[in-house]
Amino acid sequence: MVRVNPVLKRLGFSSEERVVIFHADDVGMCQATVAAYAELVEFGLLSAAATMVPCPWFPATAAYCRQYQNTGRIDMGVHLTLTSEWDTYRWRPISTTDPASGLLDEEGYLYRLAAPVRARADAAAAGREMQQQIERGMAAGIDVTHIDSHMFTIYHPKLLPVYLDLARQYRLPTLMVRTMERMLRLDAYDRETVAGMARLVEAAEADGLPFVDDIFVMPLVFSVDDRLAYAQRILEELPPGITCFIVHPAHDTPELRAMAPDWPARVGDYHLFLSEAWREVVARSGVQVIGYAALRDLIRSGG
């Protein structure tokens, strides 16, 4: 049996409480994501987001955060980016152009998929890249609340220690599930590897890093005709604990359609979180909504 997440008590919740972080990924990937994020912040259902520092629209994201940082509505992390998945719209590392780093594909961009990064990246080089992304986010004026991983690339024995060390160094929460067997259920790791990674997570939690109990991602890879009904069912079935509920909202633009084959899902997420019907579902569900800033404050206060 998985023990109760200690973060619930530290936040003032009971062990039976269902707590959710409504999180927008990929902000700054393109213009459509920045515009959608700004609108959804005003609407008020999102509770956190993360930006992709190597991408062309990161400066616009940072400018928006600087403008509204003091309103209390901005909860922005760094979406640590070691992959560049599209065919016609690519980005590079910000820390190096050296092929020996193992971070660049044959075209000079970040690899499209997580697998070649895990196989070929030098761990130290990957660490420098992630650190520079955090530093650039902070230097751009973002009050960074957390770090997470684009395409879950860092959930690998070579990269996970670097990720957790960065969390300790910057005293930032990470997107990490407390039970590694659950986090790695889609990866073909052997039992010994999973156990080793689980020990790393347990040690980090013992050091005071707060983790979630589960992650749910609104589907990108298959079609959902009624995203409201789908999301409502997920919310109703959430067990006690903390769940990071991830969406990828974007405006419907020619640029988005040209670059991202999964654009209908991204536009669907935007409409879902701009929906009064979804607001009513969340209100009726009884879930408690928090952002990552609350978890960061736990680390930095020692509470």
C-alpha cells in the first residue's frame, strides 16, 4: 500500500482530500500557446503552467509573466526541453552546438524523441542545458515556481539524478510521481532499474521535495470528441492525493495547424479551460485546486 502523501498535511489538507494542479504545458512553443495562456489566466481555471525556454516564443511568454507577475495569477515553471518533435518547426539547445554533447541530431536540432536523448546525451551536458534553461527563465524575469520535463524525457536512470539535483539546488518542486512504478508504467525498464530510480525519488522526498501522486494528461495522440465529458469522468474518478492534470492549450492558428498534427487536441484543451461548463464541473467535484507556488513555498519555508 502506498503511504499517504505527506504534502497533504503540510498544505493543511486531510489524507482523503483530492487535490489537483491544472497545468498548461508547452507555453512559448509558438504564438498560439502564448495567446491561449494569457486568455486562460484571465479566465481563472488554470493553476500552473510551464514554458519552453529554447523555443522562439519564449521571450513573449517572459514578457507576459513580467507584466502580470505581481497580480498573483502567474504560476510559471520551466518545461525543461531536450527534444524538438516537429518536422517543420524545430529548436536547438541554448547551451551548446557541440555534437559531442549528444544533444543534437544530424540536422543540428534537439532530437525529436526521448529515446535517442536517453541513449546518446552526455549526462553532464544535459545537466548544463537544463540548468541554463532555468537560469534563462529566471534572468528573463519569471518567478519560476517549478521544473518539469518536456515529453517526460528525463525519466531515465541517466537523467533523473541530474533533474533531482537541480530541484535541490534551486529549491524548486519537480513534476514527479512519488511511486516510480506508476511513473514508468509506459516505459520498458527492468525491475532493478525501476527500483534504483524509486530509491532516488524516495531520497529526494525525504530531503523535503514535494511530489504528486499521479499525472493525468488530456489526450493528444488520439481523438476525444467530447473533451468536457472525458475530463469530467477523469475528475470524478480521481483518488485521494495530489494529481497534476496536464493540458496543452493553444489558439487555432495557421501556424499551429502547419506545425502540429495534434492541433485539434490543443485547441480543444484551450476551449475546455475557457468553458463555464468545465468551471461548474470543477466546482461540483469537490477537488481542491492548487498551483506549484504552494509546493515551492513548502520547500523554501521548511514547512
